[in-house]
Amino acid sequence: MLPNKSVAFLRAALVTAGVLSPRDEQFAALERWIVSATEAVTDDNERKLVRRFATWHHLRRLRRESEKRPLSPTQAATARAGIRAAVALLVWLRGQGADLGLCTQGHLDEWIDSGNSTRYNARGFIEWCRKNRHIGKDLSIPAFENLSHVRPTDEDERWAITRRLMHDEDLAIEDRFAGLLVLLFAQHITVISRLPTTSVTVERSQTSLLLGTEPLLLPDPLDKLARQLLARRRGHTTIGSTSASTWLFPGAYAGRHLSSHHLGERLKRLGIYSRPGRTSALMGLSAQLPAAVLSKLLGLSPERATAWTQSGGHWAPYAAELHDRPHPRGRSPHT
């Protein structure tokens, strides 16, 4: 069972005070969740099997990742999705009068065809079972092929929201700065929420932000927003001082950053959706900057930066459409 918010809050305070040792909370929560989630499998042997799958296929890999850096909510959610689908498949097979040992390719095809796309998440479980000889060697679930692509935020809409974030002082400073990092520099919300205070450097009249391997010099008024955020950042914590926090976006619990989920919900209320916004920003940036510059300044992998600058991805027709549109105040699409 997952601890309630009061328990999590108290533990965070005790860790900050040095009473308890720090741990990867995402990993600890995932371990507890696996025990409760697999209770839905009524057969004892199958329940043990899916727990072994969770332990050796997911937890072993994530434990190695956790030793390098705390797990992100996305990493934990991906593991949960695979385990949840495995549990659902086993429960569904019992409802069909079968079990994993009697499972056929016909069962798997029906399982995929009779549900939504989340059922494809059971593919990892089936591959693990086949590899470990728990099912026939010919059974498989195909990889999910998403033929629909994320449509980028409309350029006029992106720039309208950008202007509001730059100049509307009634909005929270955290939301303004985070939103601009999405819409101007194609930053993922999980990256933004984890930015340390040391990522912002103020030297005389210049302010820079470290997103990749080289600092990005912030233009006006973004540099002023960064300085204000550094001076005025506020978490929701009522224990301890946020001024001592090492995070640019302090969270609700002492010593922790704002969760990416909470930040994403706040940005959605302003009309900012991470994937469409980032796609639109990357379209503009890749048309102006070399791949090496994108990689160093924005933290993109060299391969991804190269793919965007060389081919424009699948958005060449849409980019051409944007280029031909009339833009307000004589502004070009990439200004």
C-alpha cells in the first residue's frame, strides 16, 4: 500500500533533518505498488511469475538507474504500465477459461483486438516469458505502431502564449519561466522540474542557463525572469526554508523539487501542452541552428539533433505551410 501524503511529508522532513537516510522515493513506491497490483492475479503460481517478471525485467534495470540518479515519474510509470498490462492479460485469460500455460497466439491476437492500445504494453511480459520458456517460443505481441504524430502547437498560438508569459505579471513566476522553456527551448517538463539553482548563472548584466553541456545566454526579458525566480522561488513546504533549497522549482516536500506531473498540470491551465509545444519549438530551432549547437545548448542527443536539422522529421509539409502563412506584424515564422 502506498503511504498517504502525511506520511510522505513527514518522511521528507525527517530526511532533510538527517534523522532518516535519503532514498529513491519513486523506486520505493514502485516496489510497494508491485505487491499490491499483482494481488489481482488469483493463481498463486502466476502471481509469483508476474512478480518475478517485475523484479528481474523492471526493478533490476531501474535499480541500476537509481544508483546514478533518482528515477523520474516517467520511468516509474513506464514500468507500471508493463506490469499492469501483464496482470490484466493473466486476469483476462482466466476469464476466457485459459491460463498462461494454455495461451495461444489466437488468445493474444484477441486480447489485442478487443481492447485499447494499452494492451500492447503486455509485449514485454510475453517476450520475457518466451525467453524464460514459460510459454511457447512462437507466441508474440507485435510492437505498437503509432501512425499518428503529435501535431505541433500552432505558431501564432505559441507566440501569443509566449508573449503572455513574458509580460503578464499576474501569472506565477514559476509557470512563466517553465512555460517559456517549453515553448522557446523545447525542454521536457521532467527536465525543467529537476533544474538545480546552480543551472542559473548571473554575471553582471548577463544571465545564462545550463540545459546541455554549454550555458545558454538568456535574452531579455527571459534573463530578468530567471533572476526573479532565483530570488523569489517558493515551494509549498511549510517545514524548513525554500531559500536553502537546491532546486529552482522547490516542491511540496522538504528537500524535493516540484513534481513534473504537478508542473505539467499547471502549464496545461495556461494552454501549454508539453509534446505539441516542444515539437513546435524544435521545428523553429532546427531551421536556424546546426545540430551540434542544438545538442550542446538544449541537451538533445547528437542523433536526435541531427535528425531534426537534416530531415525536419515528418513535419516538412507542415513547416512549409507555416512558412507560407501571413504572420502578424511582418514577423517571420522563426523570429
